[in-house]
Amino acid sequence: MALIRLQNISRCYQMGAETVHALRDVSLEIQRGEYVAIMGPSGSGKSTMMNLIGCLDTPTAGHYELNGTSVSDMDDNQLAEVRNREIGFVFQTFNLLSRSNALHNVELPLIYGGMPAEQRHQVALDALAQVGLGDRIHHKPNELSGGQRQRVAVARALVNKPSILLADEPTGNLDSKTGAEIMALFAELSRKGNTIILVTHEEDIAEHAHRIIRLHDGLIASDERQNRP
């Protein structure tokens, strides 16, 4: 069974009197453990697709099944529950709480999930160790480099052991050397069996994935698998 199944998905937006067709009758399957890049120029529909896959939005038409559950008709509360359980987000801007240390930032999803304090403390420590930041747990974001901040964000995304790691331009605010380190981290997470969906407009970043889906004008222009060891 596919982890992600989009069937005839369309998403339209009203912009005044104009109807914008962000996605047009898109069908797509992503299997568990895949490492996929979604690419396309501005206006191609890639952000809309990310929002739909990430349960931040619902389609105008079509059917979306995530991990065996139909999510296309869910209300906001149900979508929030699915997001917290199934999806770990990594954003270009890190989205960390500036006054909280790395450990507390990583614990946040577990607090929302109702995990007891002692247990979540240990789970968050393990997640930070997994991204190579076991020695930075008490540092606040302004005491960390850009790459370290993004690693905290990755640890936070992984802490609930989600079905999908969804990364939106994760190297966009990083220099090329630090960006390469984050992409190496994603490669390692992929080898460990994590399902990763990377949204990017940068060709060299997309090349790290095992499969590249290119969007154009709300349609899938190509869907190619990369030769990876």
C-alpha cells in the first residue's frame, strides 16, 4: 500500500474575479521509505502540493489518502491531529522559539501530544543526538549557527517518529557548505528508512533525492527516478 496516494487532485483559489488553478487533476503515489524531490518554478503548484501532502490544506476536488487514512475531507481539527502524528516539517526559516533552548524546541510536538515530561525529555535528547547536537541541548537559537538551527528543526520534525519528513527549501537560508551538511543528514535519514519529501526550486538540491517530480502549470511535467546506490 502506498504511503501517499493522490487521486485526481485539483486545487483552485479565487483571486478576486479570477479562478487560479494551482493543481489540475494530479494523480501520484509515494511509497514508504522513498526520498522524493518536488520541483518547479514559481507558480508551478509545488507549494500547493506540499500544503496538501502536509495536511495544511484540502483539495478542491479529488482524493488524498495518507498512510491508509482518507484525509481529503477532514476538518481543521482532524487535519491538525494527522499533522502532529504523521508529518514532520522542516522549513527554510527554521521556525524555532527564540527564547527556548534546543531541547525545549524539540520537545514541543511531544508536549502537544501529551507525552509525560520525563519520557519526552529522553526522546528529545535522542533526537538531538541523532542529528549530531547532543552537546548543544541547552543552547538557544541565537547561540547556534544556521546549520545547527536547521538540525534542531530536523530533530523536532523527527521526534514524533512521523511517517513523512516534509522539507520546504530546507537549505534556502544556508551557505553552500552548511547546505551540503544538511543534505548529507537527509541522505543518512533516508538510509535509515525515513520517507522524505523535499520541495525545492534548486536543481543541485533536488539531485540528492532518489526521485524527482517536476510540476509545471499545476500538472506533473515529469516523474523520474535517479540512479542511486
